[in-house]
Amino acid sequence: MSATPKGFKLTFTQPLGNGVSAEILKSALSMETWTYRDAPDYGSPELDLHPCDVTTFKLGADRKSVEVVLTSTEIPQVHPHQTARIYHAKLAAQTLFDANAPAQLDAYYTLHRFPAAK
């Protein structure tokens, strides 16, 4: 999982099955985000936990990657001492690949800011 100017790129170790479309991916993928409070005492609850709205999915030509475009890449300030935001992608993977795959794939990304467009 890597950050892009408009969201994230998910890269897989094997190609998605030939019958998998962007619509099927949309129903199989969910994303959420949150942040933590940075303070001298250890631990913080998840702050501003909410789902990420995805506008489009762009399937790579090799079918081993998917670009996920988010509705918003704004990183809200919810606490004066918040850490970077955590993004969690959950993919119901078992029916998306021709070879064996786990029931769910999870990817996490710690983000300070999205990269600038080139």
C-alpha cells in the first residue's frame, strides 16, 4: 500500500482473477482512517475513526495493482497533539484471486500528508 496524490495504490503479489472488475473490487474493499493523541503518557484511543469514501478504482494493466481514489484527501486536525493518520484497507480477497488467498487482506498506512501531484 502506497500513498498517491488522490488516495492509495494497493499492490498484490499475484494478479486479480480475469473476471474481477472495478465494481467487484468496490464491493470487496473497505477503508477506514483514524488518528491518535501524541502525549507523554502511553496510549490513546482512536480519534476521529471513520470510513473513507472511495470515488473510483483504477485496475493496473498487469492486474496486480489497484489505484484507489478517495473522495477527500483532507487530513483534519482533531486534536492539538495528534499523530499522523492511520489508513486501513480491508479487502475480502478469497474470491478475487485465481490461486489460494486468505479470506481477508489487511493493509495499514501511516500518513502525515498525501504526496503532491507531479
